[in-house]
Amino acid sequence: MFTGIIEETGKVKSISRSGPSARLTVEASVVLEDISPGDSIAVNGVCLTVTDFSEKFFTADIMHETLDRSSLGILAPGSSVNLERAMSMERRFGGHIVSGHIDGTGKITRTEKDGNALWYTISAEPHILRYIIEKGSVALDGISLTVAAVTDRDFSVSVIPHTMAETTLSGKAQGDIINIENDCVGKYVEKLLQPYREASDITRDFLIQHGF
């Protein structure tokens, strides 16, 4: 589990493909302070397992499903990435519940200055947008952000200067692809209510008939 509060930005040292999978090596410093084999580190919001490390980098394997679902496949040596270690019980929970399991990707369609903040508008597929709500939480490349506006085609977030300075968002522009993880609470609620909704006789027409 993660919080969406980025600890540092790292730099891709190498990414090597092997069939449908890949191996990623990232140069870092903060996330290496107490690292062990098997630890989880979120890389641009994707939970990866550390397989090897040194004082200056760590390595993780990326499976086919992760490459298909996320933007990790377009990384190249020199790419900057957001990094966060798995949540510690001793730390403040400053963001929201982030699993590191990406729901899909979106495309930045617009950026707009608004005082000291910068708005990003991101287009996404319907299966992602259904869980995006105004003033709800969303993780973009692993960054915990608040949804400022949403339509049936896209959604927007407003980013403060500190977040811009501490993450890779400052290097993002119109047309760039970004990882999206929806707030997991909504997905669990929908799943748990599904049997009751399917078994219920209460429909829209029923409610209209009875004055609702």
C-alpha cells in the first residue's frame, strides 16, 4: 500500500526487454535508505518488487500485464520517474489509499495556468472515468491528487507549485501519457453492491411510478 506522496524522483538507468516482459533499473537515493530484496517501490504509480539493488540503484522485473496496463513500456534510459516506498505505519497518511495497481492510462489534453497552480486535463476511457468524481482522489503517475472537474470525456486536476517541484509533473506536456489509478473505495463498493442491484426489483421506472 502507498499514499501517493512522492518521496523522490529517480532516473531510469536501463530497461531491457525479454519477450513480453522487461527488467527496469532505476537510479535513486532516498528510497534506497532501508531497501531489502522483495520490497515494494511504486515507480510512476506502479507497484514493483525489488529484485536487486546497490547504493545507487534498484532493479525490478515488469511482467506483460503491467506493460500492457501502464506507461512503463515507453520509459527509456534517462527518463525521470516518481518513486515511493510502501507505506510505513510510523508515517503520516498524507495522501489517500494507493495500491500501486494501475487501472489504465490517460492522455494530457490541456494545461492551463491558474494563479500559482497549473491545471491538467486528462482524457481517459469510460471504464476509468466511471470512478472519477469531483473532489475525489486519483493517483496520476503515483501522485495523490484531487479531482477538480470531470466530464464524460475527461477530468482535470489542479497542481500546486510544491507538487510540480517534487514530482515529474513539471516535465509533462500536452499529448503525454500518464498512469491512472482510481480510488479503490468506489470499486469495492460497486463490487459488493452488485448482487443486491441485480436482485432488486427497484428500477428507474418503479421509482417514477411511486413519485420519486
